[in-house]
Amino acid sequence: MKSTSLVFGVKQTARSLRQNALMSLASVLTVALSLLVAGLFGLITANLGHIARLAEQQVEVTVFVHDTLPVEAVRTVESQLKALPGVTQVTFVSKDEALARLKAVFANDKDLLAEVEQQNPLYRSFEVRTARPEQIKPTAEAAGKMTGVVKVNYKQEVIEKLFRVTRAIRVSGLAIMVALALAMVMIISNTIRITVFARRREIAIMKLVGATDGFIRWPFVCEGVFLGVVGAGFTSLALWSSYSWAWSGVQRGMPFIPLLPKQPLLLDLTVLILGAGALIGAIGSALSLRRFLRV
């Protein structure tokens, strides 16, 4: 692009923003609020997906065996579990180890621990992990049919519910983002249309003397991109500060919740939002100019 066209576009953009200050401010605020809602949905969806993936990786089958089962029979069960398709790890948990884990969980409940320690009613068990989450259910079903197995526990239902919630939030968030994007395009388009309408005779004269559509369109595209990027900039600052505050609060109060780290999440989100603001501004500008360029 020639430097003269660039200077012309910048000057015309500044002129238009001064003349339509209130409408420009309304556009910036609309873009900022709309992208803020979209960004919040994006952060929530990303963190839910992250938590679901971590939970999915930690899903395991717990296979409990009879207390009366001989050692050789327990080893046979272990061999059968290791031979199941998709099984990657089988860990034996003795009664004493199970009791130690229970003590760690209920360290403050002395009465309960005193009763349990007297006779240790806990079962011996195997903790079984698979290569893929979808192999959990068939593994649990196969383990439940083995001789000497008392019961089988696994939390696949919890994970499935979590993924259903994540999918629902993702779909609803996408629908809201699309609706907000359309609203932002219309707002910016209307803002620039006011400028275009005021300069319609000037545009017609420029067309008649041979100015290209690109030369005429450039100042309005600059204006639309400027409005979109400024609104996106405010959104990025708000999301950056709010997520940093929320992340720090969760780390202090509920460190067991595995939120995504602030970086590179916030940096990637900022780039995405700024790009979306610029794109929405450019589209809004293009829509507002279509009719006036037909001379």
C-alpha cells in the first residue's frame, strides 16, 4: 500500500471518529462487552475441558478380592487383569495399605479410625488403569466376572456427566458467540454507515474521477478495525485481570481444582480477541460501504 493512501486513511479515520464521537464510543463499548461475554465463555469452557481431560486420565477400575482368597488365587487374578485388552497398569493394594490411606483421609476422626483399626474390614484390591478411557467399562465388566472378585468400582459415569456438561457449555457458548459477533458487526456497520452517508457525495465524485474502490474503502476499513481493536483491547484487559484474580483465589482456597495456568492461556486469548475485534470491524465496514460504492 502506498504511503499516501495510508496517510489519507489515517487522517480520514481520525476525522470520522471526532465527528461521530458518541456513536464511536457506543460501538467500542458494545464490542468490549460482547467480546467480554464471549471471552468468559471461552475461559470457562477451556477450564472445564482441561479438568475433564485430567479426570479422564485418572479414571481407574478398583477390583476388590475376597479376604479368604489364597495368595496364589490373588496372583491369578492379577495375571488375568494384566492380560485384559488395553490394561496398562495393575497395582496391588493390601489391607494395611488401604487402612493407611483411610487414616490419611479421616485423620481428624479418631473414633472412626479406632473402630476400623481393631479389625480392619477393608478388602485387598487391585487398581487397574487402561490406555484409553473408553476401555474402562469393558475392563470393569470383565474383572467383575473373575473368580474371587467381590466387587468392582469405577467412576466412568462421573466423567461422562462431566463431558456432557462441557459439551453443553461449549455448544451454548458457541451459539452466544455467534450471536454477539453478528450484533457487533451490525453496530460497527451502523456507526460507519453514518459517516459514509454524510460523505456520499464525496464518494460519488471520487468514483467519477477514477478513484478505486480500495482507495475509497480504506479509511472506513481503518475506522472499523480501530473500533473493533479498541473494544477488544478493553476486553483483554478485563479478562486478564479477572482471570488472574480468580486463578489466585482458587490456588489459595481450593488448590485441588486444576485450573489452566495463566500463561500461555491469557496471551493466546488476547491475540484471539484482538484478531476477532479487527475482523469484526473490517466486516462491519465492508457491509456499510456496499451500496455507496455502486455508482
